[in-house]
Amino acid sequence: MTGVDENFDPRAVQDKWQARWEELNPFAASEDPADERPRRYALDMFPYPSGDLHMGHAEAFAIGDAVARYWVQRGYNVLHPIGWDSFGLPAENAAIKRDSHPAEWTYANIDTQAESFKRYAIAFDWSRRLHTSDADYYRWNQWLFLRFYERGLAYRKGGYVNWCPNDQTVLANEQVVAGRCERCHAVVEKRLLTQWYFKITEYADRLLADMEQLDWPERVLLMQRNWIGRSEGADVAFEIEGRAEPVTVYTTRPDTLYGATFFVVAADAALADEICAPEQRAEFEAYRETVRRESEIDRLATDREKTGVFLGRYAVNPVNGERMPVWAADYVLAEYGHGAIMAVPAHDQRDLDFARRFGLPVRVVVHTGDADPGESGVATPGEGELVNSGPLDGLAKSAAIPRITEVLEERGLGKAAVNYRLRDWLISRQRFWGTPIPIIHCESCGEVPVPDDQLPVRLPEDLRGADLSPRGVSPLAAASEWVNVDCPKCGGPAKRDTDTMDTFVDSSWYFLRYCSPDYSDGPFDVEQVRRWMPADQYNGGVEHAILHLLYSRFFTKVLYDMGMVDFTEPFKRLVNQGQVILGGSAMSKSTGNLVDLGAQIDEFGVDAVRLTMMFAGPPEDDIDWADVSPSGSVKFLARVHRVAAEVTSAPGADAATGDAELRKVTHHTIDEVTRLVEGHRYNVAIARMMELTSAARRVIDTGAGAGDPAVREAAETLAVTLSLFSPYTAEEMWARLGHQAPVAKAGWPSADPALLVQESVTCVVQVAGKVRDRLEVSPEIGDDELERLALASEKVQAALADRGIRKVVVRAPKIVNIVPA
RNA sequence: GGGGCCGUAGUCCAAUCAGGCAGGAGACACGCGACUUAGGAUCGCGACAGUGUGGGUUCGAAUCCCACCGGCCCCA
């Protein structure tokens, strides 16, 4: 062989260009107002610094990088920043274990990851790097908290909250997945605590309505819609005998009001305690104790037997005056609606299960045509005609709902109502490594905000190791010098709030900080944000479909209401990459089912690992590392590099004088790859680049040879397009072709339209749907002429034999289908 | 229980949005040949087989519709 492939040593090429790029700094975004290039903001979900980068990071950032690099090639002024989500529990746990400070572990890991990102050749603007655990960052969490507080969007309240017994802290609803802690998977308990909340529920309708603006995967929007869980129904007031105030319940099925046969109050709701009759109290309190010990998982299980206790009281059905026994049960949640429901066993399965367990009556009020629920044990929630319902009789369910709502409103017994599944966001945490909540509790003044000019409230630096052990209250409480302060209002003795903020607060606005990372007069420079935001594309894992993405949308809307931003949605387009798995299951350190990114890079090189990620399939699909072939990528990179290395024509050689066929392939490839990259179909784009490589190879070996200018044109096209995926190889090719680095700024090639036109196309002629002949015809051929040509074909005539023709379908210039009689 | 997404060669995947030649775009693995020795290199060639199942619409269905089977996800 020529020996040039021996010159292509991926490791040497990496080291050489990484150093060179460090000098060139090609990806700094320009803030120059005179820079007229249109701006694009390519945003990646920032990493948590737990050890080094792993395969998942490698895929996610390879995708985001292809986007950013493509925009740079297209001549945009591109913002592609990086930072670290560096507060959080793992650092704290590591500090306890090692008797050190969380900052030590955190910043060491950040440095490791930063070095890996550089080696991995991600096109970041390194000058904008931020860490949420820096006081320069978290002071603005505190500042934002105070603005939320002023607007009534941050408040403290007592109630049952989710408690993770392992992490020894409360959790937001969004952090409880199927009854377990989303971090450590411990079964979540309920505790009665006073905690800080953000009033995200006030934005529920806007969070729903503004989804229209979003070019996001439909399934993510659907998940958010489900999470917010808007439902329409009615609030209905029920008298409870012996209680002055009526109790309001929310129902989505007011049409079934005549079918309500009992009333259920959440066992752990205050109402149950209040109305329980004295003779039932002992039984009720015993039951309540068992309920409190139950996990969310138990309570949600649909197949377990219903439990409950009669409270010895009766509610009155407002439409027919019937007395309904009031029960306490665990299948009604204290936090949902008003913590009490009217039970309609005929048309709600859980109510029916309860009724059958305790021998309560079942009354059908909607005739659905299905078996009687009282007999079958299967509730009938479907459409049907109302019966046993006084004035509603004969109406369809859909007509009965507005009718009964109207009646209730007329009589002052109820009204149409909207309910949400979404709860307010619980943001306080009883842990150390987070943003201190900037509130001071004064005995005489109550809650007093820390004045802005005293921000940041820094974390005390003398806590470390065992000081941080979880003990159910924040470790900050033990730092007495830090805790005890003078009240900013009255100067009297006061104590700091010792909880820290959920780290999802940090990540709800970091993308704004990137626009002006060193700004010191506010969380961000409003002008800079106006120029860069909203982000054009946001890349990250679907695991954030609800939590982070919902919170960020909420923050953006609040900032909009504060007049700090001029848009209501932060991320125009969202791309969720799949996971990298191994042998069909998720990679995990604990099971040893793991591929180490560093080892892959050592073996195959950065470019081959990146190319393998991008070529494996569509970005949103999972990649099973057992199914892909990084060695195949190595082979391709050597092959495409060899094409460039063999080129002997001079830079600037006139391609027009070169091989016409190869030129067509090159320009078709440019045209297709452009479209494919725009559509995020990188795997197909790479396949096209492989085809072009083969076409150039053929011309070198068996055609016009390596000196043909068309070969140079193909090689240059390959270098620039490959730079999105395998930047080191692309840079080396570009240098071999006699050009100046960086190839990243070479400029995207454009296809010559003249080379895209086809002189002839193959028209398929079918008889009864079977291909019988192929005709080479002009792409401009008319239907009539094509039909004549097709019918004249000998093969067609033979296939027809002596059958007549019933119909001829012509779709010029691609196909003719002749249907015999 | 409700809703959503997905089933194409031994394997990963194209073509599905907008119905029109799957002699599958590309690749992995496999086999053969060439490179005057060798080949975990390179270049070339090849075979295999097939749109989950059953209906429907259509001149024509991987593509659209319905049902079923199987897998994944969200809510309950």
C-alpha cells in the first residue's frame, strides 16, 4: 500500500490538535454588538460532577456538539457554553465518608470532567464556565428567592411532605417516582413538617398553554401535561351533620351526584380528626396510625384490599337530601382536591371496591349498557344515559355535566371548578451542600428576608466530614456562629433559616447566567439575555422531562412577569438523546455492567467513539454498546483520511475540470447531508459520507486518479462535514489538503444546483403491480409520452399476453402501473 | 384501567412524516478473491433473508386505517 495510513495515528493527531485548538480558541461566542452574524444558542444540560465523564455524557455531548459545530460552519455567531450543576448530595456523602469538605470532591471532579471535555473535543466557549456551588452563582439563587418571596411565590407552610429516610431530607413531589426517592430509591415516607415552597401551581395554566410555542418531542409535552393534570369538574358543597361549615369536594363527575352513596375523608386530613364522632375515635385513631406508617407505594397499589373506618357521622347529599355515611380511608389523599370525596361506587372502581368491602350501597345512575357494577364488581365509568337522577334522567353524560353544574350554581351548592394534579414545589432540603435560604427568623419580627446587600449568605466553611451526617435537621443548624445573627429589622437576637434549596433551583436559570457569567449587578445582564435567549436547541436526557424542564419553564415565566426577560419559554427546541446501554440493560457501577469511556477512547480514539455514537442510530434511540462497532469507525476514519492524504492536486484546483460523475456524487452528498443534519438524522448523514468516500476511492484507484480536482473537492467536502462528528480526523485531513486550521471554521459547502439535476431517471413499469420493465427517461417526461413508451415495451406486451388493459396509472417520471382486464 | 411510542436480514439500522423498484442506503459479523511471501492491514466481490400476525382502503401498502400479539414510556 501507499503507506499513508500508517501515518494516521489517532492518538498523535488528537494530542497535536488539542494543543493547537487551545491556542486558536475557535468557539468563543462574540458579544460584539457590531457583529452582524445571526446568533444561535446551543445548550446542553450541564453535568453533575460525579467522577469522570461516562458513556452517557459522551453521547449527549456528541449530539449537542454536532449542532453547535454545524451552526459555526454555517456562519452563525454561536453560544455553546458549559458549566457544572455542582451542589448536591453525592458530594456531601463523599465528604462524610472521607472526612473532608464537599467542595474538595466537587471541584476535583469538575477539573477531571473539564479535561475530559477538552480531550473529547467539545466545541465549548470555555470563557463562560460556571459552577452553581460558587458563591458568585448561588448568591443569585438567594436574590431570586427573595424576589419570589416578595411576589408571594415563595412561602412556608406546614403539612405532610415526602421524606426520604435514607437521604434524611424532604423531597418535592417530582422527586418521588412510584413512591420512591428518585435519587436513592428508598421508599418515601410522609412527615408533618413546615417547609418552603415555590408557588408553581399559580402558573399551571400558563405552563399548559405555552406548550404551543414549543418544538419539543410530543411525548415530553404529554408527560408535562399529565403531570400538571388539569381536569375540569365541579366543586360541590356537602353539609356534614353537626358541622357549621359545609365541606367542599371536587369531582370530575358531577353528573353522578345522585349516585353518591357515601362520603370519604382522607384519614390523615385534619377534617377527619375534626369530625370523628366520640364513639368512633378510638378506632379512627388506631387506623390513622396504620395509615401514617404506610408508604406511598402501598397507598397507590390498586390491587390491595381497601381499608377504612366509619367516622360515626353523616353528610347530606345536596341534590336529594340523602344521608351518606362519612368514612375515613387511605385511598383518598389529603393533598389532592380538598382531601374529601363523594363516593359513587357504581361508576368509580375504587369507590366500588370500598363499597363492596364494607357493604355500602351501589346505585347506578348512568346506564352504560355494561353489567350492573353491584353484581359484576366492575365500575362503569363510560358514556351513557342518566337514570335515577331526578331532573337529569334521560340526558347523556356529556350533557348532564354542564346541566347539574348549572343547577348547583343556581342553588348556591356548587360551581364549575378546575383542579390540578400539580402541587407547589417544595424547595427546602435538610442538607448542607446547597444554597442557604436567605431568611432570618426573629422572635419578634417573624420571617425577615436577608437584605440584598448582605448577599450572598455563604455556607459556613468549618463544617466537614461527620458534621454533615444526616440527622433529620439541616447540618447548618449545628453551626451556631453562623446560625445566630442579629435581626436585620429590629437588631434583636435571631436565627438563620438552616435549610438549603433544592438543587433544581440552581438549574432552573443557569442557561440565563451563561449569557453574562461574570455579571455582578444581577443574576444576568438583561441585554445579553435578550440577545441570546431563548435557546435555539436544548440537548439532554428525557429523565428531565418533568422535573428540570418544568421548573425552568416556571422560572422563565416568573422572570417574564418581573420584566427581566422578554420571552415566556426558555427552550425553543428540545432534543432528547437515548441512553447508552450494554447488552440490553442500563449501565451501572453496582452491577458491573459498565463500559468505561476513558478506556474506549484509549482503545479507539476520540473520533471513533464519537462517530460510533452518532452512527449507531437516531439520536433519540438507545445505543446498545454491544451492538455497535467502534473498530468499524476506526476503519472508516482511516479510510476517509487516506482519501485526503492521497490527493495530489493543489489547493484551489478548479473542480470543474474534474471527473463529472464524482462531482455529482459530491454535490448530491452535500445536498443530502445538509438536509439530514438539519433534521438531526446524523446516522444517515454519516452513511452518505461513507458513500462519497467510496466513490472518491474508486476514482483514485480505477478512474481519473488522485490528481483529479474532483477528488480534492470530495475530500474537502468530507473534511468539513466530518468535522461535526470527528473533529481531529477532519482537522488532520484539512491540513493534509493544504489548508489552515481550524477546519471548524472552514465554512459549510454548498451544492451546485447544476450538478444536482438528473439527465435521466429510471422509470419502473409494472403489470398488475409486478415490475416488468425499466425505462431510462427524462425527468421532465410527460404522462402521455411515458404511457406510450411503457405500452410499447416488449416485456410489458409479453407480460400482458393477450389480456386487455383495464387501467393505466402513470406517475411520471417514476412509475407506470398497467392493470390488465 | 387510560394515554402515547415502537416491531424491517444473524446484528445495528435506511426507506414511514408526504403510499410507488425493499433485488435494502450505510455498517457490524460471515465468506470469497486481489495485492508476485504473510495479513487482526488494504482494495474489490458475495451470499443469506426479510417489512410481528390478521383484516381493510388502493392500480399499488413497510408506509394509511382497524384488530390482535410482543416491547418500552407516562398517568392512574
